[in-house]
Amino acid sequence: MHFLDSHTHLDHCKPDPAALVAAAAAVGVDTIIQSGTDAESSRLAVELAERFPGVWATVGFHPHDAKELDEAGARAIESLAAHPRVVAVGEAGLDYHYDHSPRERQLEAFEWHVQVAAEAGLPLVVHTREADEQTLDLLARTAGDLTVVLHCFSMTDRLDEVLARGYYLSFAGNVTFPKATAIQAAARAASADRLLLETDAPYLTPVPRRGRPNTPAMVAHTYEFVAALRGEGVEELARAVLGNATRAFPRLRIP
């Protein structure tokens, strides 16, 4: 059985990336998408993708770091986006929960990411928190027919709308949390051809490993949980997610 972790941060995890990749492969997680969050981590994401055949990269500035996006950072991301092992631009978007960057800068950076993705012919990986209306409005205005992946999906009140737009929904380990009933309902109802699963490691560790740092290997627990939610077999779900990932990320090559 082959699992895919559609969004992770190996550089935020304490273990060495080689140990994390090996532990993931041991439980069948042989495809990992490493997310960049600024220029430095995006370069590292590409380095890890070059080092490990099962690792692929995204490049961009997280909304927390939008205030740091300058001309040099912009040129770095635009250059990295051409690398054959970069499968998407992001993670980009809006975070109005923490507001680590001014909202105006977040909006400017988000719209710039849309342009970079369009020019590179790549999908856009979106982070949004407490900014659903603003996120969807900006995408409606600027994204056109761009492929959009909503990472760590939480727009449960807008499920029908985002599915109608053809966006991909990537569910993280928080779907397994007992109180996450709205996210669970969305994972149950989501179209089979728009579903992705991720860890966002080292964050959002799934039940039953909650309470310790997340790792790509633990995405297997999320597959088991979501498969049960949807009344599907784990292998059936894993095949569907792999197929979705190859459509969402055209540069991606599954072993």
C-alpha cells in the first residue's frame, strides 16, 4: 500500500530528515511533499527533494512571513519554481488568527503568489485561517483556472462552494480529533476526486499519537480514520489520493 503526505515540514521536525523519510517509507508513506515557508526553507525544500527520490517541494512565503517578502525573496521563489522537483507554489494565503504579518502585506503577498503560480504553470497551495471570505474573494478575482489546493482544510461552511470551484481539499491530522465534527463531516462529504491527506508535521498529530510531534509516517493513521469515516477501505482511499495528487501536481511522479 502506498501513502502520500501532501504537506509536511521536515525542517520543523527534530529528527534528521533522513530518519523521517526512512520511518515513513517503512509504513508505506513513500511520497512526501515538503512545504516551503520563506526563501530559505523553500531552498531547503528543493535540496531535500533532490536528496530523496520520494520527496517533492513547494516554494513560497507563508502568510506569517509575508512581511519578510522582499525583492530578493520574490526572485528566489520565482527561480525555484522552475525546478523540476517543485510541484507547487506555496504555502501562501492569509492568516487572520495570528496576524504575524500585517493584513495588507498578507493580501499583497498572496496575490503575488497567484501570479507566480500562473506564470510557472503550477498549482497553488493555500493556507487560510479565520480569513475564509477574503481568501475565496481573492482567488475568485485572480486565480482564474489555476489549480488550488486548500491545505489543512477548515472551510467547512464553504464546502459546496470550494468543491464547485474544483479546488482540492487536503485534510490534516486534526480531522481525527474528537471535537472536530465539522471537519469530519466535510471529509465524509468531499468528492472522492478532490481529496488529499497530509500531516503538516510536526503539527496536528493524529489520534492515537496525539500529544507527541507529528511525522510523515503518522499520516497512515489519518488514512485509516478518513477511510472509516467514508465507509471505504484504506487501500481504496490511498489509491484515490495518489490519483488526485498526480492530477493536482502534474510534476509529481509516484514511485
